[in-house]
Amino acid sequence: MERMRKFLKFLSQRIVIVTFLIFLQIMWFVGMFLKVTSYSQYITAAFKILSILVVIYIMNRSDNPSVKLGWIVVILLFPLFGGLLYLTIGGKQPISYLRRKLEPMIEESARHLKADPEIEQELKEKDGSTASQIYYLEHQSGFPAYKDSKVDYYPSGEDCFKVMAEELRKAKEYIYLEYFIIEEGIMWNTILDILEEKVKEGVDVRVMYDDVGCIFNLPSHYADFLRKKGIKCIVFNRYIPIFSTVFNNRDHRKILVIDGDVAFTGGINFADEYINEKQRFGYWKDNGVRITGKAVYSMTQMFLQMWNAFALEKDKLDYEKFCFPDPIPLKKKLTDVIDFEHKVDDKYYYTKGKYKGDIYDQLEAAMDDPDTVYQWRRKYVRKNMSGVVPTLTANMGEGGHNVPLVLTHTGIRKLTAHECFNTQGFPLDFKLPSDTAESRLYKQAGNSVCVEVIHRIAENIISAMN
């Protein structure tokens, strides 16, 4: 009796019913095709000629050679219906619907994803091989490399899940989830409880999951269940009883973005086997990473691409809301804050034999642009590619690292303490204390906040208050 009950439950599952209906459609098409071709040798000849024309067409396409060869073999083995089969599923027409949806969103996000030439240059100086790999990834994926970011690795789902829950509880503005598998249980129910609380606090919560990935785990109306809780939800590429290869295109992403400050990805889905609360195949070993800093922006853009491609118009998100502010055009030149013409005290200059090692030789070989600020980075010279002064640091006056350097008419030298303050926005006639050691002045310049930045922050605060 128990076996019969389980069998009936299995037969009543949506995937079984939909698959059975698709199978009936395939059998009907095959039957009709065989019946039609049996009526006339002319019809049979027409399908064979079609197959020959399709082979010629395939040979002239710019597809992957192995894919082309595979289709040609299939068509030659089954000349009667091989050409028709290719026209049905081989030309990838079924996914054109998805492509039409996604491409405008990818183009829109591309306007906001720009590679930083300074980062590229720094990578080339440090490791040419790594720089080449990152260049390839940037141009293939459309997502740039970032500095000022951190990645934390979690070797198990249990470890990652704990941190996920902690970060979700801190959310103030939005939570975006895009996952292949969601299954009710300890893991997802814990997440869902937090999401419900955050909705009550006014946080924008959006969930996107793959229909086939969840077809055994969630009821068909689960999206409505989430929407009633105030969670906006999209089910990607629903599995419906119509024969089409579009169902082979699934969303396997695992992305969680919180407030644009924290993001998670990896191999972990929201189901109990990923945290070993349920063991289907023994201990489940998967991992996850937490990303913080500027790189979270790319994760946000990934979610926006998919969400805006398939959301209703009223639920689409504005890309501008998540973008970094546009750069403010520079009004000052380096020559406005740094004296390239006149000689300064000899202690600021680098000359051959003045310092141990081959520092001067490296500087002389690398510094060839008088309109650029360079930095000595312990073992190599870094050229700033953006036409601005690089970030000043507190230890720059100690001589060992991050020393800002310029090529002037009078030689290679480091910036004076006063010039460092000038680059931070202090007036040219600003007076420095005369009784303070110069190393301390460099430190104060490196620790100070740019005057222009403070001014703009104040303006934005006043604007927001008004």
C-alpha cells in the first residue's frame, strides 16, 4: 500500500506530467512524419534533398568544427529526417527568445562596466601572465578587475551558510538572490525567515530561481507564495508541456547580493544537502566565497542583467541606481601643485650611488614621462596611468614604500611635504609647522582627507537635507 501511494505521488509530480505530454508530442510528430513520407516517393526525395542542402549550409557556417561535423554525421546517417531535425533544434532558433531578452540588458550593463587602465598597468608590472589572463577574462565576460576588494573562502556549505545568515541580518537597503536550486528545509527556511523580517523593515527583497532546478523541490505556485510575503520573485524559464529545446537553457547561477557591499557565490545552493543536514550521497563537500568591496558591483550587475531581462516592466530595476558616480572632470593640472621647473633641496633628489642597491638605475629606466607621478613600490617603479596623483600613504616619508616621484627639469626627485599637502587640496600658501620633523609632515599628509572630497560630501549632505 505504501509503495502504491509513493508511486501515485510520483506520477502526480509536475515534471512527470509535463515530460509525458512532451513525449506524446514527439511521438505524434514522428508518426505524422513517417505517415507523410510513406505516401509518396517525391516527398521522401524532397526531405533527402533538404538534408543535402542543410549539410551544405552547415559546412559554410562559422560554427565550432566539432559541432558541425557531429550534425553532418547525424544527417548522413538519417537522411530522411536529419535535415528537418537540424532545422528544428540545430540552428539554435529556440534560444533566440532568451537572447532577445538578455542582449539589451547586457548592453545596458556594459555601459557601466569599464576596465580601469591603472589596474591593468599595475598587473602588467607585477605579473605579466596574470595580467594576460585577466585581460582575456575581462574581454570575454565583460566584467572588469577591481582593487579595494576582498574574498573570503569557506571550504564547506555549513561555514558559508552561517556567514550568509549573519550578513543577511545586517541588510538595510536590498537583498537579491539568484539560485539554481531552492528546497524547503532548515537552510532555506532559515533564509526565508530573515527575508520576511527584512521585508517588514522596508528592505527590497528579490528572488530568482530556476524552474527545472527546483521542479522536484518546490510547488509550481511557490513564486506566488513568496510574493504574498512581499518578496518579488521570478521563475526562470518555466518547464511547460511544449516540445522545445529552449528548456535545455537553465540558470545555474548562485548569487546573493546584499546592499551592494557584500556578495556570495560558489557551488552552494539553498538545500539541506549543501549544509549536510540531509545526506543523499554521503558528506556533501562544496564551497562558497564572500566578496566585499568594489568587486560586489559586478555581482550586482549580473543579477540586474537576468532580473531586468525577465521581470515585468513595473518590477525592473534602474541601472543608474547602482552605478558608481560619474568621474568629475579634473580642473587642476599636476603643474598647478608640483614645481617641475625649479630646483628644490638636494635631499629630495635621487642620484646614482646615493641609495643602496640599484634604485636609481630602475628609476632612470622607468621614469620617462615628465607629466606623470610615479611611485617606488619596494622593488619596482609604478607609473600612474590616470593623469592624477596616486593615493598618498602615511609611510611615504620613510623612504621605503609608496614614495611619490616626479621627473623634473632638475632631475628625479620625490615630492616635498608641502607638495603632498597641495595635492590633497590644501592651498598653495598653506603654512606647515616649522618645528615638526618632515617625516611627520609626510605622515600627516598621507593620513589627511582630500579637502575637495570633504567639500563635496558637505554639498551632498546639504542637498539631501533640502
